[in-house]
Amino acid sequence: MRKYKDSEGRRIVEVDDLSYLGDRNHGYTWFQLHKKHHMTGWAVRKADIVYVPDETVAKDVVKYYLIPKDKVVIKGR
């Protein structure tokens, strides 16, 4: 996850992967998983635009963090 502002001042978050939320063999401790989930959720809720690499991650962002679909943009489109 990367956070930054563009030239217009919009808050942008790039989310690359959320597989750790559905995979039991992610390798994180409970605390690491909880912190990662909390920080990602906070960032995407505060963002004006959320960039994701593909449709699967876009669906996961909407599903797990309950943000509007119009905030999610698939990179490269």
C-alpha cells in the first residue's frame, strides 16, 4: 500500500494485494494481520482515489472496507 497526493491535492492510495484477508496461510501473526487490515482500511476510507491492479483486488477493497465503487480505479484503464 502506498499513499500520496497528486498535483490537484487529492489523496491517493495504491493497494496491490489483499490476499492475506482470505488466505489462512498468510504467514502473519494475529497482531500483524490486525494492524495491516486496520491501517489499510483507514487509508482507503480517507482516500479520494484508490488505485488497484485488477478487478479481483477492486472487488476485495469494496467488500472488506465498504467503500464506494466509484472511488476504486483499476490502474492501466
